Amino acid sequence: MTIAEALAQVAEIRASAPRATLDEVISCCFGSPFRGEEITPDDVARFVDHAAAVGIDQVTLADTTGMATPARVGAVLDRVGTDVGLHLHDTRGTALLNAWTAIERGVDRFDTALGGLGGSPFAPAAGGNLATEDLVHALADSPRATGIDLGALLAIGPDLAALIGHAVPSRVAAALGPATPDG
């Protein structure tokens, strides 16, 4: 559907579920191979403003294709503020760096995936999501420590790897715990 159709659908969903808590995930906020022009922070701000105008409770900005860089993340957050969540893909190996950039600016809500699993069914070559254990480890000795038991996350790694049939992409799992099908 077109962007205009998608925005109309968001308004319809809000109207049909007035008491539900809704999180609008806005795709390709930091770049897109699907559009012939650059996606600007002003473009993202228009979508965030629309969400607020129709009564959406929270917004998550997605790096669907893994094109974000710290500079792009900063530019978008400068425009839309930090009362957003981020959904970061690690396609180019920058998900953790982009998360750290956002954390330093005040963002405190992130979509992550155990082992760094994920991808996108409609984004060619999209890498997995920011690995939960990578983010937990990065924050462990900071003022923003999560309190999440890293050891418990890593203990799931071998079972997860066995389930999917290959090692998980998480760098922390690879360094601190066996996360391969052979265990």
C-alpha cells in the first residue's frame, strides 16, 4: 500500500480499538532501498506527528533494512525526540552502536531478539535484530544496567542454536557461551 494508505489504516486501527494501547512501528526510518529518494528526519517526524494526531500511544522507529548509522540515528532523534522505541537490525554490524547512540540521548525502549535472530520478510538481506544479550552486556557496568541475568540469557543459546540449526549471530553468545547446535 502507499504511505497515504498506511497512514489511513493507522487512523482506522486507532478508531476501531479506542481503549487498546497501540505502538506504531514505522519502518525504514534510517534509510530504505525501496525509495528513490533519501528518507529525511523531517519525513520520519511527519509520521510520528501523524501517530500522535490520531492518538497512537507510542511509536517505535525501525531500522528495517539495517541502514542506520549513529549520525542518522542522532539526526532523527534530534527531530522527533527520545520518547520513542527503536527496532534495530544488525545488517551492517551497527545495531549495538546505534542503540548506544540512542541510549546516550535518552531512549530507553528497544526491541531486541535473543541470539540476534530475526530479519525482515520484505527487506532483502536484512540482518537479524539487535541481540538482547549484546545490549544487556553493553549496559552491564553502566548507570543504565538492566538487571537482566546475562548468564540466564546465554544458557538458552545452545537450545536456540539447536532449534534453528546454526549458531546465533549474537557476538556475546559467541564470546561468552557455546551457542552452536553442537553445544
